[in-house]
Amino acid sequence: MTVVDELLRGPKTGLHIGGEWEEGISELDVIDPATEQVLAAVSTAGHDHARSAVDAAAEAAPGWAATAPRVRSEILRRSYETMLAREEQLAELIVLENGKTYADALGEVRYAAEFFRWFSEEAVRIIGEFRTAPAGDKRIIVAPEPVGISLMVTPWNFPSAMATRKLGPALAAGCTTILKPASDTPLSALAVADILADAGLPPGVVNVVTARGSSGVVDTILEDPRVRKLSFTGSTEVGQLLMAKAGSRIMRTSMELGGNAPFVVFDDADLDAAIEGAMLAKMRNAGETCVAANRFYVQAGVSEVFTSRLTEAMSVLRMGPGIDRSNQVGPMINAQAIEKIDWLVSGAVDGDATVRTGGRAPDGPGYFYEPTVLSEVSPDSTILDHEIFGPVAPVVSFDTEEEVVGAANDTVHGLISYVYTSDINRGFRMAEAIESGMVALNRGLISDPAAPFGGVKQSGIGREGSHHGMEEYLELKYVAW
């Protein structure tokens, strides 16, 4: 038995409905993107399974909403502790089905666990209001209540963390849930459900249904009037379709969608810090993240020095399967991802961009793409308009602050931006002028369960994390007394 076989003996591969593990209507293969080999076969849900998941969530809803906040808190806290106790196995599972390096996978597990800890603390701090009306004729009581059954559709790039970032606040608020994980990476989500069950979560509070794609199963769940909330993380295009469907029922929605993050470096920046931040912002999960630095705007005075140093840092990264813990860059998720990256890089080169390092996909097996730096990228290049979702850094030179603000905002997206400058006044001017829901000022890493995560424009609506994340799963009831 190989190390991989031994690791895969533990994970559940069925549907998790009403506290039971069930067989589905068929199976889907989970592929290791580093080897292109099948890891496991996971059950897929049909329409009847989707309806059963809603039934289970509806049956559990009254009891879970009435459960004391302290009890909900302690279940989440035990889930946090269990995740950390199993962190090595969970990280290796992410490596196998997602392809990220072991260091990135371990970081994700710890980040994912923190959402259970943070919302275990928020569960006991749901605060209402009691006050006298200005006219003095009544008392105004505002009581937060669980929004109800919540459907969560999560992406493949953070299969553990995107599950816990949604489940944590929903469970803390008293909502029952249905989780539909990405078909590329279902094993990690099923492992999270198993951890919650081991921590004492009552049957039916979290249900997990896997499927090929989303439309059929998700549509069945969305059409059920008992489902009151949709939380989705993924592409803007799919988010638009889901919002339209949810809108037909006036359903509460949270959308964390695509990004096109500018990474702005001014002449006065600390270049050591800027290079370190660039590597974090670009190469975390090999660039397959919505907060990855997507467009590098570097002021003319340091443009060549920055580009040369970034090229040097990118060119020495060790690429290979994450199961070898010495590797620093893993594969992309699938062949389609490679095709998109190659199309964007080729288009930039056709527009006279220079490949400073990388620029190609090596021969297989595995869906690898070399860490790539492009310089002399045309400001109107297609690569600047698309979310690359890969290890490619296109660099554009600029002259003035006004110019770079215009370039940074010239996108339909607005999730995150990165700014490097030693002038604190300029830093805050940029933070205010750039249209994004988050700004990393002299930092390459910003995500924190205690902070509100989300974007503006077509990067989504709503926030995840922090106490604001709880608001997404609470309705306010006003009682006049």
C-alpha cells in the first residue's frame, strides 16, 4: 500500500445527509492534478438527494435555532481543535486533490480552523436592541434571528477554508446548512463535515451533496421555498447566474466573486518588502486565488530593478507535486486552466511583452505552468483584463499617481488591491482612491478571520469573516411594545 493509498483510506466519499453517509446516483472521479491519476470516486447527488438534504435541514432547523449559543459555541470550538489535531492528514488531502504545495495546504487548514474558533466566540455575542421610541409611546425591540436554511456553494481552490468560512457564521447564528463543494475537490469538504459530526453537531445541521457541476442539484435546492439563503464563492459569470435564480425568490445572497487585483509599487517603496509581498500575493497557491496579485504597476524609477528582482525570485522556485514537501509551486487544477493561462501569456507576447522567465507549460504528467514574469506589457493587453489564476506576473510601468489610480480602477472587479510606498499619506490616498473592498498597504497577505472579506463592483456583495460575517446569516425582527 502506498502513502497515497494509506491517506485515502480515511476520507468519506458518500453524500452526508441527515447525519448519515449515503450512496448517490453515480460517482465522479477525483483527479490528482500533479499526476493526472484518479485518487478516489465520490458519490454524486440527484434531485431526490437534493430534496432529502433540504428535508433534513428543515427538520433540524427548529432545534438548532433554539440551541443555546454556548452549546453552539462549544461545538465550533471542538471542531477547531479537531481540525488542528488532524492538520497533517487534512493538508495532505488538499495536496492530493487540489495540487497545492504542502506548505500552502497546511496554511489553509490552519486558516480554515480559525473560522471555527472565531465564530465559536461570535456565537455568544449576538446582540439585539431595547430602547424607548423618540415619541415615548412604545419600546423598540430588535431581535436577531437565524435567516434559515442556507445553501453554500464553494470553489476548488480553498476546499477546506471556503467551507469553514461559510459554515462557521451560519452555525454560530443558528442556521442549518447544505454544502455543495466543487466537483474537483470534494474530499476536503466531506472531511470537514466528518469533523463537525465528531464534534457533536446534531444530524441534519450540515448536509453535504456533491455533483458534477452545479446547475441541476443547486437549482433543485434553490427552488425549494424553505431555503432562505445562498452563499457562493466562485467566478463572476456563475455568480451572475445564481443571483438571477435567487432573485426570482427574493433570497438573501452573499457573493464572493472574481478579482483582478492591482499590485502598485511606487518609487519610494521598500523594494525588499515589495518583492517579498509580491511573492506572497502572486504565488500563494500558485496564483490560483481570487486575491492573487493580477496586474503589477511599478513606477518608472524602479520598474526595471523591481522586475529584475521579481524575475530572479520567480525563476528559482522549485516546481513539482506537493506531496514532495520541498516543492514550492504545484500544478494548476486541470488542463483547462493551463489552456487559459497559455492563451493570456501568448496574447501578451503577441502584443510585444517580453518573457523574463517561464512562459510555458512543461511536458506532463501533471497540469504545471512555469512561474512567469512578463515585462513591457501593453496597458491595453488582454491579460490585464482577465483573472489569470496562475503563476504569471505581468508588469506595467507608470509615471504618476493619477495615472495608476485610473489603471487600477479600469476593471469591472474590485476585490483587493496592494500598494507599496513609504509615504503614509500617499498610501492612504491610494487606499481611498482605489475601488476595492480590501486594501493591503505594504503587505502581501491580508486574509484574517477577524476581518471582513469581500469586494465591490462585480467582485461580489456581502462580507465573510469578522462580526460582519455573522450579519449575513441573521435577520432583524422589530417588535413594538
